[in-house]
Amino acid sequence: MKFDRFIRKVEGVRQQTDSLYKSVHEAPQQQELLIQAVEQLSVSLEELHVAEEELLQQNEQLVEYQQEIEKERQRYQELFDFAPDGYLVTDINGKILEANQAASQLFAIDKTRILGKLLIVFVPQQARRKFREKLARLCQQTQLRDWEIGLQNSQGILFDCEISATTTNDNKANCIGIRWLLRNVSDRKQAEEKTRFVELQNLHLREAAEFKSKIIAVLSHELRTPLNAILGFSDVLLRLNKNQFTPQSVNMVETIIRNGKQLLTLINNMLDFAKLEEGKFSLNLQYFNITELFKLITDDLRFFANQKNIALNIDINIQNVKVLNDPIRIQQLLTNLICNAIKFTETGSVLVELQELNDDKIIIIVKDTGIGISEIDLNYIFQAFRQVNQTKTRRYQGTGLGLAIVKDLLNLMQGTITVESSLGEGSTFCIELPRTVISE
Ligand SMILES: Nc1ncnc2c1ncn2[C@@H]1O[C@H](COP(=O)(O)OP(=O)(O)O)[C@@H](O)[C@H]1O
Ligand SMILES: [Mg+2]
């Protein structure tokens, strides 16, 4: 029941009472009329009672609603106060009317002291004109999203801020205030800046690496041609004049050939490595008998082992000998591993094993009883031009490219290499290869 209905009811009862009163006064002798009047009055009173009851009930409901609204209001106030981002309410001139904790922290100013201040005081001098323009436009546009601006707190410390704002309107759609959301994005900006810096550095490094690979490729290519001529002619010279030459001269030409061959291997390695690094290397895949190739390689290298009095043993334990791979590259990487094993072993033996893990995988193990590699050095041996413990290894020939090439080749072959070693006890290199390499 509405309040005015209740008022009307009261008014009705009052009028009825008046007219009854009048009637009774005009005809006091009429007993019946009096009784009627009293009855009517009691009915009206009852109606009034009911109306009062209804009103009371409504009142109670109203109080409940009010309590709920207050609870909601408090909830929103808490959300406002403890939101991680800064929230402000300003009038259309940017005068701060409300501010949450995050906003007062952002501006390093007490919550009570921030109220009444103009938001523009936190905008550095040089950006104020732009801010004013934005503010003026905001009332027509009703919304501003993700505007990045540098602000300064009450102590003059600058920070990057992302601002979003929405206007509030009266019921005639006039802009009467603005709600602001302020997010400190300094950390994000700094992180972005760092990422950009690192990306730029990476780009420079990539460019430098590409440049290095190109130089190596060009140089190696240019060196190879004259070197092949030197080797070829030295060979011819020796063959044609072996009988006329003194033993000393023969020795000299042989030395030229030996050193030239070493140089050629080095140049070839550099060229291969440059191509592998540039991603310009491709495998020449074909089916071949891995056991035969294995025997060929070890037979070739046994001479070097014998020269050092080291045994080169092989252990082949494989049923299916057919593999799909690039035999020249398999020879290259195995030769490198076995040569390393012989090179870094003074006494004892080198064992080369061939096994099959299952139908799809084969395993090659090169094990030696040589000088070994320390745990720290194991992290570096696959890097290009890395010869660990230079002082020691300078006794041994090489460029430190072999294992880098092995690793890159195995990558192309979808294979892996692992190494276990301890100083003074020897090393074991283990290669896992798919029986059938898929061309990329
Ligand atoms: N079997 C091994 N025993 C001990 N050290 C090894 C062995 N194989 C490789 N290394 C270490 O790893 C380094 C890198 O090997 P590699 O890339 O083949 O280069 P290089 O043979 O030209 O020195 C070697 O210089 C050596 O220090
Ligand atoms: Mg080597």
C-alpha cells in the first residue's frame, strides 16, 4: 500500500466521522442513527488498522532493501578502495572527487590530500596541453581507452601510465563527471625495452654469425682451389722424379703433401661447418650396408692406432645391416670420433661398437682409455673451435671443429650424441641414429 492511499483512507474516515457527527447533532433523538454511526466508525477504524499494518510491513521491507543496498555499496567501495589499479572520480574539469588507495599510492600522496586536486597537476608540464585537449574532447567522446602517458607523482618521480576513462552523465545526457582507471605500466615498459634490446643484440649476433659463416665459406673455397693444385703438382713431381731426387728432397715433397692434406681437411671442415651453420647443408640419402662401411672406416684408421701402439677393436652386433643415410657423412663423423679417441689416448685401446636398439634405431659407441674430459669441459666440447684445456691439447693437432660438425650432422640425421667421461680414465661417445633418415 502506498503512503498517499493511506492518507486518502485516513481522510475518508475523517470525513465519515464528520458527517456522522453532524447527523448525530442534527437529530440527537435518533438512537438508531447513533448505533449506525458507531458501527460505521468501527468498520473504518478496522480498515485503518489493516492499512497501518500493511504500511508497517512495507516499512520493514524498505529497511531490508536499504540494508542490502548499503551492503552492496560497501562491497563496491571496498572493490574501489582495494583494486590493484588506480581509480579516480573527477568532475569534468578533472578535479579529483574520489580516489582509491592504489591511486593515492600511484601519486605518492595521502588519500585525503589528493581530493580536490586537479588531475593535471600530476601531468608533467610539457604534456599538459595535450592532456587538456584530451580532457575537453572526452566529454563528447564519452570514452578514452588505453592512452599511454608519462605522469609524475607528488615527489616529481615520473612513471608510465595507461589511462582509460568514461564519462558519467545526468538524466539529460549532460556530462557531469569522469571515472578514471590508471595503470602503472613502467615495469612492463621497462621489460619491453629490455626485450627489444635483447632482440636487437640477437639480431646483431645473428648478423655477425652469418657474416662469419660467409667469410669462412668464401675463404675456404678460395683456399681449396690453389691447395688442390699444390697437392696435385707435388704428387706428380714426386712420381716423375722419385729416382732423380735425393732422399732429402723426397722427404721435403712428402712433407709438403702431408701438410697440404692436413690443410685440405681443415678447409673442408671449415666449409662444411659454415654450410651446416647457414642451414645450406643437405644429406645425400641412400641405402647402404652399415657393417661394411663400419669395417671400411676402422680398417682405414687402424694404421694410426697401430702407430701409437693402441689397439683398435670393433664389436658389431647387428642383424639388419641396411640403413638409409648419407654414407659419406657417416664416414666423416665416425672418422672424427675414432680419430679423437686415438689422438687423445696414449696407452690402452679404442673400442668401436655397432648395435641395434630396435627395428628403428641403431647405436654406435666409440670408447677409449685416454686422457678423458673434465665435467666442466664436457659442456663445451661440442662448440665450434673449442679445444678444452688448450695447454694440454695444443700437443694434439686439430681445430676444434670436428665435434661441432658431428653434432650438426647428427641434427640433420635426426640422431643424438651423448658423452660420458672422467679425467684420466677415458671417454665414451654414444650415437643414436634412426635406421631410416627422413629427408627434410
Ligand atoms: N676422445 C676424447 N678424449 C678426450 N678429449 C676429447 C675426446 N674427443 C674430443 N675431446 C676434446 O674435445 C675437443 C674438441 O674435439 P673436436 O671438436 O673433434 O676438435 P679437435 O679434434 O680438432 O681438437 C678436443 O680438442 C678435446 O679437447
Ligand atoms: Mg677432432
